[in-house]
Amino acid sequence: MQLVSFPVFVGFVNGLAVVIGLSQLPNFEDDDGSYVSGSKLALTLMHCAIAFAIVMLFPFVTKRFPATLVAILSALFIEHVFELG
């Protein structure tokens, strides 16, 4: 027996995704309030693309470790090695 129907569940999760996404927008602003551009934006998009690729492709390599954990650790490693942060 389901307590909540599937369409209600999907709507709730989509609404939650929108709220989380909108709450991340201030992280893409510079000190003067304008949105980032240039190399800083390119590095941010590169991090997003790498993390997305790891999350989508890593389960094909092994299911022993969670792909999201590998993506987070990879991002931390890249930030530390290249001193981007």
C-alpha cells in the first residue's frame, strides 16, 4: 500500500530540486553581485561536467563504491592539486 501516489511524489521531488537549484544561484555571483564569467565560469562548468560524468559512468566500472562519493572526492582532489579554491 502506497501512502503517497507516484505523481505527488514526483511533483514534490521536482519542487525540491527547483528550491535547491535556486538556492545555489548566489554561489555563482562575484563580490560585486554580478554573475561569474570567463575562466572562473569555465572551471565551474568543468567541475560540473566531470562530476556528472563520474556519477553517470562510474557504476559501469564498479558498484563497490558510491558514484556520488567518488565524484565529491574527485572534485576535492582537483581543487587541492591545482589550488583552485
